[in-house]
Amino acid sequence: MKTTILALSLCYIVSLSSALLGSEKIGINYGRIGNNLPSPYRSIELLQSMNVRHVKLYDSDPEVLKLLSETDIHVSIMIPNDQISRIASNRSEADQWVNQNILTHYPSTRIRFVLVGNEVFSNNDKQMWLDLVPAMRYIRKSLSELNIHNIKVGTPVAMDVLETSFPPSAGKFRSDIPAQVMRSLMKFLNGTRSFIFLDVYPFFPWSKNPTTMSLDFALLKEGNLTYTDPNSGLIYTNALDQMLDSVNFAMAKLGFEGIRMAISETGWPHEGDIDQPGANAYNSATYLCNLAAKMSYEPPLGTPARPGVEIPTFIFSLYDENQKPGPGTERHWGILSSSGRSIHQMDLAGSCPAGDKGGAARHLAKPVNNRPYKGKIWCVLATKTMREVDLAPAVEFACLQGNATCNELAPGGACYTPVSIVSHANYAFSSYWSKFRGDGASCYFDGLAVQTIVDPSHGSCKFPSVTV
């Protein structure tokens, strides 16, 4: 425990460039789901300026791989989910994929990982689950026959791959995933000395229970707060270690205790919706700095269940991606804005101490949303200057979902007037979100809507709201 506390205290002395992005153990995800992002050329320039040494892509884009060939950056590429079954069905498909996406660029581009699919078990396509490991085997065989042995094959999984995760010793893979699929995956990773890649975000369990989990525990901040696993007796000082070890215990239950672990995604959102507590730049800067100190520490810290084990880590993500659907946090994980500016207004070549004594977040305003908002929230147009051609399909979608979503917009209804697409969209968005939020609906509508705590009701037209 003393070693862990020492490591986290290093956040007061390490620099962002050397610890966060310049470390051999820290990489970054380069996602491109946005319509306002810098060009690949400019993006590679930015990666180099930040001394990034590892980058993970969500595809094998030839332009990006060509640009990376002129750098010393190690690269992870990805096979999209929709190609898994095709590759699994025929070895020649795997050969073709390797020829087109690896041989064209390798070895000038330093490809080190091929990730087959992304969070496959979060997808309900059970045929894809069955095809995953056969596709991984074919890709590996294709590489081996080309005498390429320094590229590992893996697949990223989200934490929802677990049925139970707390306490960590109770970690167990989901029972709806066929046991032979998980055993085959573990056998492949173990036999090829690859990694189990995990998308792990302490923000999510904390934000679901912000009154029962300590924020400092989730942010990896040093302190006296610890948790002792009642079964293993292991002592935890942060939520990240708990989450990682829950997977270690799940693998051990299948008979695999030595598989190496890598974090394919982790981070903390710097902005979110009103009903998403803790999403702010202060917390984001703090988490990333503490993460960097922990993962860059020498000798490696590992986790309580597997101390001393190095854990390669990819931060999510390089940019805010403005076209990602879902809650507001989905579009605010970047360390850079679309203009290439640091989200945290931090000097990427300067100091990155974090924590209560100022540090990485000392220049940022203290957060005001670390506690859940209590009150009513409405969902309205992000701006009143929307074009009708953009609004009409969104209003139609909301109203066609049923559940009396748009009854008040019919002629004679309380919200029929004023008869304008803007007025009707405001009501339709708020009504839809209030009725379907419990089923996972978000106040987004492809960027047309935002949450507000200002009641948009007028006259006898009362807008439905969400009370949190």
C-alpha cells in the first residue's frame, strides 16, 4: 500500500508530456467520429508534438497509416465488428485483410497490435461472439506465415463482459456468453502471449452511485480511503484497481491466471449533461494525471491481485468527437478540442501535478457538478436557428414512438400553437425524452437538442420534464 500511495503522490512532480503521453506505457486513442476534426496530417503532427509513442486506431485507414510511417509511433489497428464473421468464415479473407491493411504499411509503420472487433460482447449479435476467436486465429496464422511475430492479436472488451464485479474477488464473466467462447478467447490470449484489452472507466460506476462511492477513490487520488475485499483480503485504494482485478478474478475462475492485461480505453469526461454529475475539466485533469503517475511508475505497480505487473494503457481520447450519439459525456472525452487546443488549458509540455494541492487542475474552476443535480430538466432545441429540413425528421421520429408523445401538438391540443417547427420540436424533444429516458433515450437528436433547467412551458402548454 505504501508503494501505491508513493506512486500517486508522484502526480505532484511528473510532467504531462513525459508521464501522460511520453511514457512507453501510455498511449492514446485516435477516434474520428466528428465533422470538425483536424486532418489526419495535422493530427499526426499533434501526436508528435505531444511526444505520443503509442496510438490506437479504430480502423486501418491507409492515409493515417501512411502518415504514421514517417514517425516512431507504435500503432494498434482494428478490424471493424462487421468484418469479423466474414474473416472467420474463410482463411483467404484473413489473408486478404492482412495483405491489404498490414503488408501495405508494415514495417515502415510500426504496427504492434491488431484488435479484432470492438466491445464485441456488448453487442447482442451472438453469431459474432462465436466468430470472434476463429477470426483472431486466422489473422494470427496469416501473420505467422508471413513471418511477422511482433504483432499481437487481441480484442477490446468492456466491463459489461462481467456478470459480477464487486467485490473484485467475485468477478465472473456473464453467463449468457457461452463458456466455450470465453475459454477459447482466454486460451488464445494465453497461448499467443497477447493481452486482454479492457475498456475501463471508473467514471461510470461512480456516476451511477455518486453518494455511495468516494469521488477521490474514483479519481485515483491519494488518501486514507481503502477498501478490503472480504474474500481475498486484498486492500484497494482506488476504483480502477478494483475493476481490473474483477477481470483478473474472472479469468482465474476459468483457469487462466497469467494473461497479461492492457487498458484499451480509459479517461474521464470533461463535460456532460445536467444529469451527469462529475463530468468536468477539473476531474478529468485530475484523473488523467493520477492515471499517468500510476501506470508510469517504476517498478510497475500492477494491481493488488497482480502486483508488479506492467499494464499498457491507452487514454480515451485524442479529440472530442461531436458526432458520437448518446448522453453529453459521449462527445467530451478528448484531451484536445477540434481546434487542437488542450481541453484542460494545460501546457502539454509543462507540469502536471494533480490533487488537492492545486496541481493539474489548479488553474481550473472548482467543479460545481460533483453532486447530482436535483430538480426538473427539459430537453429543447440547442439553437433556434435550425433549418426545417433538419428538424422535421427529428420531430417525426420523436412523435412516431407512441406513448402519447405528441398528442398535445395535434390541432386543438394545448401545445398546437404557435404553429412552427421550432415550437413543435421543443415540445416533441422534451416529451420524448421524458417518456423514454428510462429506456436509454438521450436528449441529443443528432446534435439538435440540449438539456435545460429553464421551463420552456408557455400559457396552457406544459412541457413534460424529467425529475432527478
